[in-house]
Amino acid sequence: MSTGTKSPLAGLGWAVQLGAEALEALARAAKLPLPRAPATVAGGSPEDLNRLGEWLDAVAQSQGLELDLRYTRHAEVESTLLRASPALLEVFTAEEGLQLIALLSTSAPRGTARILAPDETVRDIPLSLLTNSVQALVEWDLIPTVDRVLERTRLPEPQRTRARKALLGAQLANTHLVAARTLRLPPGARLSHHLGALSAAPRVMLLLVLAVLIQGCVLAGWWLMGQGAFEGQLDTGWLWAWALMGLTAVPLQAALAWTQGTLALDLSALLRRRLLTGALSLPVDEARRGGIGEYVGRTFESAGMEQMALAGSFTSLLAVVDLSLAASVTLSGPAGWLGLVALGAYCAVLAVLVVRQSQLFKGWTESRVVMTHALIERMLGHRTRLAQEQPSRWHEEEDQELARYAEASERWDAGTARVMTLARRGLLPVALIATLPGVLDGASTASIAVGVGAALLGARAVMSLAVGSLALVGARVLFASVRPMLDAAKLAPGATSHDAEDAAPQVAPLASGDAPPQDQSLLELRDVFFKHPTSPRPVLERTSLTLRPGERVLLEGSSGSGKSTLASILTGLRRQGSGVVLLRGLDMATWTPGGWGAQIAGAPQFHENHIISGTLAMNVLLGRAWPHTQDDLKLARELCEELGLGDLLQRMPAGVLQMVGERGWQLSHGEQSRIFVARALLQRVQVVVLDEAFGALDPVTMRKVMACVEARAPTLVVIAHP
């Protein structure tokens, strides 16, 4: 890659310092909704370019949006860019260094990329050029070496350029990089904005139009055959017209299936994102109230709710179209208004049975959740059960739970069978009875054929409507199980920017790690009151604390005195019942959850902490941006050695890249405790809160750990027993 020529991207990239302006302009050009009053982002662009991603995430969050990392291999950058727009890209040029490219869209057939320039004009450039610029982020260090090798070959251009690209591709084949940061709405944003971004309303209207056209072709075919068979007009022209109606319905049916399938996939992805975000945003007490078994049960039910809601909605929607057409055809048949009344009465009876099914489905669901909860609890407590409970009694509770589940399942199946039998067989006799008076009055043969056709069409529509209604009834029952997660999604970062447009803007995460002056309070609690929902007495009452930069505070108290509750309030895991909690002079309600967490990190008690199945580096660097840089890995290794884990690293074949956890290297209680401490210290925060983090350490190790914590924590709160 020659450095003597001007870069083709010159003038098209945004300076890193203009990242906030680039993101806002890209959002406007992509027609993403922006809040009237964006949140305040404390600090400007970071001097450390390794923290650029964190700062851009903060800027996106301040505008009610989020950036999704597209992490890919060097050789797959182009295919990733085709699916990434709208996005911000980091590119590197010899003349201007690191810059940002605002990618609006890409076109695979034309091989072009549409980008937004700093003057907010839209330019088309070759996609290969953009791909090469992104790949240069990891190629730059290897280019001099490759050029020296190629210099000896004396290859002419353009063979030398192709050889350079091939050599770099071979050397970096398994190297990963962030190809793009896709700009999108956060999962917890207003649902109407998400549906607007998916163009849900026009796609639903297209579904309805296609369904009407398909049924129109079917009815036209019936009419043509009826005219030919009953009126004596059957000739070649009528047959060709009938065949044309049938052939026309084929592409319409394919378009209907494609539109329904793509819309279902998009809505399913949206629902799953909201559920996942909500599950991760559940308040601590809400997540712990039902136990891990109930939590897993809710997760299972969410998958069922998604399938039932989508399938039931589409089936019912199309069934309503069919039923409306059947009603209009019924009016033109011998039954007339009498047939329409009979159809309405029949649907009302069916609706009563479907509503009754909701109670049966609720009982079936509750018994299923109870079984899931019990199964998970027994799996977690299997060792205790082996030691404490007689094997001959293990099956007693399981037998009772299975019996209750079987009984509830039998009631649900019997009720469903009644509804489906009535829907499948019941309408046709009703329609024929309604048609009988017209037949006795001497209705024409064509009119009778129309009445029979309307009955058949109505029977099919009612059958589909019954299936869709049962699915929607089930989805409504399951919704109660997952509603806490959907509500919690609205508390996630970026979720309130659109729903509270007139409220005071929240403060996004700080890009700067500078502490306030020593004479100012960093963290302050005034008359904090907190009571658990199920507890008759408050845990904290009129609690006050002032913490200045650089201070070390030890909080002691007996078990149940509220130490851990106070720690969870300090770290933002809980909101105080009353009182004031200030960080840098701003109330907790003013901060976004991410902004608060960017300043205060904690190591909760051992039973609330966890070693994730992954590398040791991933476990200690959870608070850092992904992917981890070499500087991050070096710092993690140094900190582990300071915490007395040097011998552990030497024993591990892969060092900090060794897999640990349930499916990897097994760690002792004390080793896990030190990893929890390392997590908190590596999060680039101003305040570190350690909740009984040293209970599993021997005196010698504890002194070593305390010396490391004293040296590395800017401001420290240690919670311990007296």
C-alpha cells in the first residue's frame, strides 16, 4: 500500500473528534428517531483511541440509539459491510490517520457503498475501496515487511498490488477486527419506533392486499365455473379464464408467504432482543424473588409466547379477511341476511369456547412452570440431596407434579378437541340450514352454488380463525410470565430517551476518567431509606455517607444489618426508597444505568458472583470493551500476578487465555475471590466497592491483595464483618 499518493477517501471521513456529529448526521440520514433533547455526554473524545468505542457508545446512548459491533475476520470484511448499514466505520489512512466513515447503505450487485461526507452530502464509492480501508486497521504493521519481500521480486504493477493483497490476506486470515458499528434503536425504545423502522404497517397492509387478491382469484374461479356449469356457457374461453385465475393466485400466494415470513422473522428478532435486554435489566430483587428455576421457566415460556403470538396473529389476520369475503358472498346467496346472522351466531359460540380455553391453558402453564422450577432446583441441589435425602423418597414429589401436569394437560387437550371439532364440522350444517329457506322459495341453481361456495369458504375461514385464536389465547397467558422482562427492557440504557422526551436528559457514561477535586464529594448519600417489598421493617433508615476522591472507607456491621443492600445501592443495582444519592453532584435518577456503572464498580458477595465459562482474561476483563487489546491482556496478567495468582498462571498451559469455569479449569474459592476483585479493579472506574471480598483468603494472601487494592483503587469502600 503506497503512502505517496493521496487516499481515495480524502475528504470523505469524519475526524475522530467529530464522532458525535457524525453519529447524529447518520441517524438523521437513516431516518432514525432522535430525542428532542439529547442527554449530556460528559467529556469529549478520548485521547486514548482504545477507548474510542466506549465514547461512541456513550454518544449513541445519549441520542437514544445504540451501536452494534460487527466483529469479523479480516477476509470477511466485505460480506460484513454488506449487512452492516447504517454504520460508523473506523478507517486508517497514511495522510489523515484514524477517521470515521458514515456508511448509509451498500449495494452488492453494483459493488458500491453510499457514505455520508462531513458536509452531509451523499457520495457513492467502490465497496472494495471501503473494505481495503477497514482492513488497513490490522494491515498497517505488516505492510513494510511485505513490501520488503515484494521489492526483491521486482514485480511490476498491478501484479505487485495483487501480490501484496494476497500475502496480507494469508497472514491475517484468522485475525479479527471490528468491521463496523451498526447504528440501531435500542431494544427498549418505544415499540412504535421499532415498528416504524421495520416498516411493519406497510408490510401488514401488503399482506391484507395479497390475501384479498388471492381470495378474489378463488372467488372469480368459482364464479366462472359456476357460470359455465349452471348457465350452459362452458366453452374454451371460460376454461382459459378459469385457468388464468388459478395461475394468477400462484405468484400471489408465493408473495404472501415471503412477506409473512420476512415480517415474522423481523418481529421475532425484535421480541427476542427486548426479552433478552429485559432479562438482563431486571431489578435485583425481582430477578431473585422466584429463584433460578422460575427464571429459567420464564425463559422457556418466552419462546412459546413468541411462536404463538406471531403464528396466531398472522393466521387470525388472514382468517378475518377470508371470513369477511365469505360474509359478503353469503349476502349474495339464497341465505341472504339470515345466513349472515347464522354465521355471526356460530362465531360467537366458538368465541365463548375459545375464551374458556384460556383458563385451561393457564392451569396447564402453571403446572409446567412448577415442574421446570422443581427440576432446576433439584439439579442445583443434587449433591445435597444425595447426602441428606433417602433415595427411596426422591420420586414422591415428582410423581405428584407429574400427576398435576397430566391432569391439566388432559383438560386442555379435551377442550381444544371440542373447539377444533366444532370449527371443522359445525359451520357447514348451519350454513345449509340457513340456505334451505331460499332453496324452498325457488332460488336459481347459480344462487344455490354461490351459497354452498360461501359456506365452504366460511368453514375454512372459521377453522383458521379458531387455530389463530387458540394461539393468541395461549400467547396472552404466557405474556403474564414474561411481562416483567418486557417491562424491565424499558429501564435499559437508551430506552427512556423517546418515551420521556420532555423529561430532564440523563447523563451518559463519562469518557474521561478524571476525578473531581479533593475538596468536592465524589459520592454522597443523604438520609437513604430502603425496605425490601416482602420485609415488614426497613433495612436502611436515615443512612448518610460522604466519599471524597482518594478516600478509603471500611463499613462494618453484623449479618442482616444492611451492608450488602447499601453496596448494591452504591453500585446502582438497587434504587433507594427515599433519600438522595449523588454522584459528582448529580442525583442517581439523572444518570443512565451505564453512566453510573462507568464510575462505580463492585465485587458482590461470593454467592452473587460467578465465574463464566470462558477464558480467564474474559472473566477479569468483563468491564472492558470487546475485543480486548494486547494492552488489556498485559494489564490483566500484571494484576493477576499482584493478587497472588502468578502460580496459577504458570500452571495454566494457556496463561490468561486458559478456559476456566464449570467447563474449564477448576478454580478454588480463594482464586475465584481474587478474580472477582480483579474484575472490579480493571473497570476504569472512580469508586471500587468490595463486599466481603476477602473472607476466603488466608492472612498472607489477604495482605497481598489489600496492598494491590490500595495501590490500584482510586477510591475504595470495603464492606466486612467486625
